[in-house]
Amino acid sequence: MQVHPEVAAALAAGRPVVALESTIISHGLPRPDNLGIAREIEQAVRDGGAVPATVAVVDGTPRIGLDDEALREIAGSEEVVKVSVRDLASLAARRGTGATTVASTAHLAARAGIAVFATGGLGGVHRQARDSWDESADLGTLSRTPITVVCAGVKSILDVAATLERLETLNVGVLGYRTDAFPGFYLADSGHRLDWRVDSAAEVAAVLRARTELGTDRFGLVVANPIPAADELDRDLHDRTLAAGLVALSRAGVTGKQVTPFLLDFFHRETGGASLTANVRLVLNNARVAAEIAVAYAGSPAGRPA
């Protein structure tokens, strides 16, 4: 791996660092706005007192922290592929360039020694998974990766209840950040309750310290941070769009990894861009909260380098 000098220096000094995924830049946001938004996300981390480390694979080399040239390539090139953990070795061997998913970002960030990671929404169990066995690699990766992921729950296009069951089975803890409800990405409340709530970054840091002391830090931890109420989609619009999108999905015969991009694009078109605006705002909010958590954890003995 190649660790950006700023990120390496911060990690060596025990200063707070927040990992960021790159798939949202290459595949989740429209060009050319995606480059500016990527910079906004990094700035939100800086404003919170931490160093941003956007993760990607460039010319076969996993990079932890991107310079401006690499960020431009990830944002602007049509040749950038979406890469999960299982794809990393193949892409590296072929010296390809790829944007990392939640799973591969978590894997690489943890290997670099980064404890906190901010993203938009976590992948999960897809609807009709009993027949398709379609489940995001994010869940399995978090079951064996020592990292804390700040996200706005999972996208409502997924099976939220099944995803929460899988997280429990895989020993991945879930904390509601200032909420008792599991967020639904575009919505602050998915309708599912959580067992554990935290109300500050200091409380999250305390949980991280306890995980280290108890030896449960080899599993991932999800900090479910709801989209601010002022930024969430109108619930009626959301529900109508979701129902129509699922019908369109079935008629189009879309399956597998194409399901999520198909439905996200459907939401974007049918909501007149409102879903995209919500997406950007929730990611920025997650970046700010992740920075606060990284700062609180870096200030504790468990967050300092050995």
C-alpha cells in the first residue's frame, strides 16, 4: 500500500484520521460535480479536526489518502472500476485503477491502522435474498475487520430487518448516534429500533476503549448516524418512489450488483434530484461525526500508537 505522507504522519503521531471510500465519487455521484463534492467531504473531516484519507487503487497500488491528481482520476475517468475485497488482488496484478467499496475501504484502512471510517450507507441483505442469496460483502468484511463505520444506516431499497439480523449474527455492534432508531438512509428512521444509543463522540470513544480491553475489537462497529431531519426526503415521496422502483426493477430483470445503481438512478430521476441532494448531505454529516469520533478516540490511551 501507499500511504499519503500527511496520513502517515498523522497516524505515526497518534492524530485522528478518517478513512473515506471512493466508490461514491466514481459511481455514486454525477460528473463533473463529483470531484467538488469529494473535496467537500474531505474538508468536512478537516473541519472536524481530523485528517481525511480517501482510499482507492491507482495503477495497481492501493492508496490510503489521495493527492489531487489521483482524486481527479477517480472522479473523472470512465475506466475506473468498482472494487470490493475479492477484486483487490486481481486489480493490483493487472495494475488497474479502481474505486473502493465500503468493504474494500474498510479492509485497506484497517491494514493501514485507521480506526474510523465514514461513508454514506452500509450495504446489506437485498430483498428476495432467500432466493438470490444476494448479500453485500460489507457485512462479512465487517465481521472480521477492526474498524468503526459511521453511516446513515442502509439504503431503504434493501431488506433492513434482515440486515440487522445478519449484523447481530456476525457480531457487528450497532450504535444509534443520538437516536434509538436505525436510520433508513434517505429517512432518519427506518422503523426498526436499536438496543444501544450514544449521544456524543466521547461515548463512542468509550465504547471503542472497552472493545479493546475486552478483545471484541476484531469485529467491526457500526455507528448509525441519521440524516438530519431538515435534509431527509419527504416520506410519502420516498415510499411512492421505492414502490415504483421495485416494480421497474422487476420488469427490467435487473439482478445482482446492478440492483443498487439501478434503484439509486431511479430515485434520482423520479425525485427530481432530491434524493441526490439528500445523499450528499448525509455523507457530509457522517464525515463530520466521524471526525469528532476520531478526535475523541485519538485523545484516549487506546487511540494512541504503541
